[in-house]
Amino acid sequence: ILQVRRLSNFGLDTRNGELVDLGTNAKMSEYHCALGLASFDMWTEVKRNRQSLYARYMSKLRSTCPSLIFQEKPEDGIYPLMAVLLPEDRNSTDVGKLLAVEGIETRRWYTPALHQQPALRAAAVVGSAEVAT
């Protein structure tokens, strides 16, 4: 917990003021904290709506594209995205068009892999990134 607190406060060790890690300013402002606390009153409804949307998407995807490979995770979770793996013989653009007809929006993220993105090509990579490509 101490390391998380330190990293969320620029990496400073507040006991002596030394910068001991490279961190970020990850603290919420009082305003954002108040909004977060106020949103708890709506959480049950938000959770139910997101779970319902997830179930509808899974139903549509399973019936429309039965060859998709889904990430294993509990069906009753609350997820910000639904990552899928297409079979090797399927083109993501073609599948995206098919799903659009069914009212399902798709996006390709991190393609190419992060270490191959123009803004990150010169960034140092620690270890092998072979599984990312």
C-alpha cells in the first residue's frame, strides 16, 4: 500500500520528501471525489444496465459470429470493453461490417502493437515483445 500511495504522489516518500520512484499525480480532486461518492447512489442501476448490455452483446456476438474466441471472464461482471480474437482466416474489417449491420460497433485497438505505433517506435522496450505481434 505504501508503494501505491507513493506512486500516486509523484513517487515521493512523504516521510522525507525524497523522490524514490517515478510516479504520477494520481490523486482525485475534492470535486471529483464528491462526484464519485454521489454516483454510489446510482450504482445498482448502472451495474444492472451494464450487465444487461453485456449479456445482449454476448448473445448477438455468439449468434452472429460463433467462431469468435472470447476472453474468459465471469458473465456477471461489469466490463468497459469486450475483447475478442478472430479466427486466423477472418478479416477484422469484414467482420466489423457484418456486425455493424447487426447494430454492433467494433473498434480495433493497439493494431499494430503498442511498440510498433508511430509515437512509441523510438521508446525503449524492456524484454521481448514477440507475443504482442
